[in-house]
Amino acid sequence: MSNRRSRQSSRASRISDDQMIDLVGKLRQFLPEIRERRRSEKVSASKVLQETCNYIRNLHREVDNLSDRLSQLLDSVDEDSPEAAVIRSLLM
Amino acid sequence: MSTYNMVKQEFIKKWITTLHMLDCSVEHPLNVTERKNAIKLSSDIAMAAARSGSTVWSRALISRSGNKTANKPVARRILKKARNRLKNRCLTLRRNGNFTAKSGVRKRTELLKSLVPGGELIKNKDYLIRETLDYIVYLRAQVDVMRTVAAVDSVTGNLTNDNK
């Protein structure tokens, strides 16, 4: 009985091995580099974290670049140009 | 429709709204830098607003974006709406992690916390990873949609140049 109680109260604060494997597995789906490597259960947590950080940083950089590009492209768009019409139809 | 496509659809809907709202609040024509910041800001707010639910990252992103919109009353209105929607869900952020990490993992965990909005508030590593997974899905959707819009724009640009 006390075991169950302590398990329930600590469930939120402790990572079980199963949970860790499950989460690392999900993360690996998103990380192209790791996906290509051998499928072993023993992937170092440190490596996964590093790849995740790199991936997020790359996505941030892309958003920044795309914002740049979109603002420049929209700069050269006239009100009545076909680009404006396409953008309008895409966004509306 | 796949879950990912639904995420993108939701992001597009919200981005249209935020773009319009920011656009309406602008009195003067923006320079390129101002426009870039407006696009990025509207995109980030849209991404966070698309995530209906009580994730730490979406709330942190909205609150972080609030600091950048001090002069735009309309943008503040969007943020207030988004904040109110999220406010009512209870979320305990402070739980004590009970794991011992080697220095490599600890260092990289700190790095991850700095990359995910609100990550520094999350003490539980399990929770941090769940937030990260969620955040990555919406971040990818944001990038995919923006990429599509930018591609359409440059393609039509080439077409009109040929006709000139």
C-alpha cells in the first residue's frame, strides 16, 4: 500500500527507464541525423539533447531568414501586381 | 487530414489574423526592418496561439512577445485574448526532478532550457522533454508555412519579371 502511494507521489518527479526510452524514441523521429544511424536502444541522452538543441537552433535561424525574405519580397510588391494577388489569395 | 497538417492549418488561420491585426495598427509605411520584425512577431504569436492548451512554451512565447508590442495596441489585444484563454488552466511548474545527471547531460539540458520558451521555468526533466517535443512540432509547422509563402512569392516574382 505504501509502495503504491509513494510510487504515485513520485511519479511526477522521477523518470522511469521506460519513460525515458519512450521519449528518446519520439525525439529521434524528429531528428534526421539520429534517424539515419543504427537503431539501438542505447542512445546517449547527451547526444540526443545536443542534436535536439542544434535542430531547434536551426529552426529558429530559418524563421529569422524567412522573415527577412518575406519582408524583402513584400517590399517590392505593388498593390496591383500578381504577387500581391497571390499572397492575398493565399492568406485570405 | 494528418495531425501535422491540422497544426499547419491552425497556424495559417492564426497567422492571417495576427498579420491583419498588426497591419491595421500601422499608421505609416514600414521600412524593411520594421516589416521583418512585424512578420516574425505575428508569426510567433500565431504559433503560440495555434497551440490551444496549457503548454509552458506557448504561454512563455506570448508573454515574451508582449514586451515587443508596447506600441501596438492592437497586438496587445491579440495577446490579451491568447493570455486569457490560457490563464484559466492550472499548471504547476515547480516540481523537483530527482535524477542525477552527468555534467554533459546537465549542460545540454540547460542549453535546451534556454532554447525552449519558458524552459528555464521547468524543473522536471520529463516535463521539459514533453514541452520540447510539442514545441518542435509547432516550430516545424511555422517554418513549413513561411517557406511555402516565400516560395510562392519568389516564383510569381520570376514570372512577372519575364513578362516585363
